[in-house]
Amino acid sequence: MDQNYTSYPVKLFVYDLSNGMARQLSPLMLGKQLDGIWHTAIVVHGEEFFYGGEGIANCPPGGTSLGEPNSIIDLGITEVTEEIFMEYLSSLGESTYRGNQYHLFEWNCNTFSNEVAQFLTGSKIPAHITDLPAEVLSTTPRSPHALFFFRHLPIYKLSTALTVCFKLSLVCWNV
């Protein structure tokens, strides 16, 4: 019995939530260089899928309020049909990826992208993205306010919080 399988490309869209500020401020605030604060989304079946404080959402590729991604990573191909994929996402949205479960460091967009990438392709997203929260939390902040702000950030408010952290650091250091 010969079955025809259709394959679909799977991409990882990577955005820097800090708009470059992490690269500039992380040495000052954390004593360590961070290239960005990464938000990721999976693009498959002509849509971009991501997770945040509102739960699982989708839009046309590059159509989020973040604009165009900083980079696009080819994760491979999948034979998972759109129908099966949407059923899978619905199941995730009702169980493990509800909006109220979002946590910037422990259960976030990158956790979601990593799980979905494995479901679709059998591969994980790059470790430098998934390891970032542990990397940040393992630093000794140079500003007494840095980790407080990082731990209590509202989603998509990172650049504002980094600016506030930086200003508080200057006040604390009497600069």
C-alpha cells in the first residue's frame, strides 16, 4: 500500500524583546553579555504560532506587534497535517499552555516553541534560546533591582523594564 505524504516546512521566528537593549545593558546590570531576550514562534501551514499571557495565538508570519523577526531558523519539515496540528494545539491550549500558566523564566514562548518543534520535526530549538532564563537567573546582578524586574515582568514589556532597571541602577550607584 503506497501512501503519498505531503511535507510542510517548519520555521522558528526569533525576536529580541529588548530591541537590542539587552546587549547594551546586560553587562551593566548582570555582569554578563546577553545578545538578546528571545521570543520565539513556530511558523508552519502558513501561520505563526506563539504562546504568551493570553495563551496560544497565531497570526500571519511576521504579523505580531513585534514586527519582522530578527532571525528565521529552518527547523526542517513535518508531515503533520494542518488538521492534526490544530487539534494538537487545541489540546495544549486547554491543558499545559493556558495563558494563566505563562511565566517569563519557567513556562514561556520558548518552552512552547521547543515542545511544538519536537512534535513537528523531532528536533529542539537552539539551546542558547531555551537556556537563557537559567543563564540570567544564575548571574549575580550588579543592580539590586535587576532580578526583581526580570522576575516580575509583564509580557512584552521588557524594553521598558530594562530602561527602568538601568535608571534605577544609576540612582543606586549615584551616577
